[in-house]
Amino acid sequence: MSDTHSYVGAKIKGIRETKNLTIEEISERSGLTAEQITSIENDQNLPSLGPLIKIARALGVRLGTFMDDNDDLGPVLCRAEERENHSSISFSNGATDARKHMEYHPLAPQKAGRHMEPFIIDIHPTDKHEYQLSAHEGEEFIYVMEGHIELVYGKETYTLNPGDSIYYDSIVKHHLHGAPGQAAKILAVVYIPF
């Protein structure tokens, strides 16, 4: 896996500095602690999508801006062999937890002005049974390509098999992971209103 993790932290820091904003101002606007933001900018931790969305809103940019290579205005084609060579991103599910159980492969990082974030996500097996749920504005669509996954959504838990899909409001606390001890591969499309 390449070092996209550091690219995201550097991109956040660069945008913040370009806008002449302090870490404290971003902390106040996002509701995250200054320590969390510093940790993200210094590549010590890449959190789940929720905190990244809060930072994007505090900076006045789309979430995808943190992953953009360049800005194509026309259609963006992503060939399978190109995707295999592109960088992936792993998110941990807590500001102090370095656990990385999902590897995100962005499918349209060059598309300018997009409102959806499509990913192929490799879900690694984990033996954890306690999960930190997250919530953020928007909607998510998940299609299971391989393996079996579990989605904890509010008070419910859904098990999905290959070929199954689910569409949900991501404002409800949720956590996505492989079925106990199993790896999986999914197509995920995340919509975040800007």
C-alpha cells in the first residue's frame, strides 16, 4: 500500500495554511480537538469519515478535495488495471486507535466538483467485537462484491452477502465490518451534501 495516508494529512494542512486558519480555528469550527487535528495533519492518525467530513466543512471544501490528484471537468474513467496501481487509504475508527480494518480505493479522485465519493473497499478480518460507531451527514450505498459483511446501524445489525446491497442515511450511527473473522470487498458510494 502506498503512502496516501500522509498525502491526506499534508493536503489538509496545506488547505488550512492557504486559508490562513489556525488549528484552533478548525477545532472550534469542526468540534474536534486541536490534538485530533494535529494528529491527522502530522500523519499520526487518519480517522473515520466523520471527522474528515467535519474538517472539510470547517475548511469550506468537499471531502474529496483531500483525495484529489487533479481536477478533470469531463468524465473520469477508472480502468481496473489503473485502480490496482493507484494509492489506497486506510482509515482507523477512532482518533487514538491506529487500527486499520478497511482499505479504500477511490474510483474518481480526478473528478472536479463531484457530489459522490465512489470507492472499492477491501475489508480486512478483525477479531474485535466492540465497534466505535460513527455518524456524519449524507447517504451511503454499499454493494457486497465478495465475502460477508455486517453493518451495525443504530440498534440494528444487518448481515449482507455477495450480491446484496444497502442504502442508508449516514446521520444514524453506524459501523461497517466483515462478518466475524472474514475479509470482504465492497463497492461503496458516499454522498455528502456540501
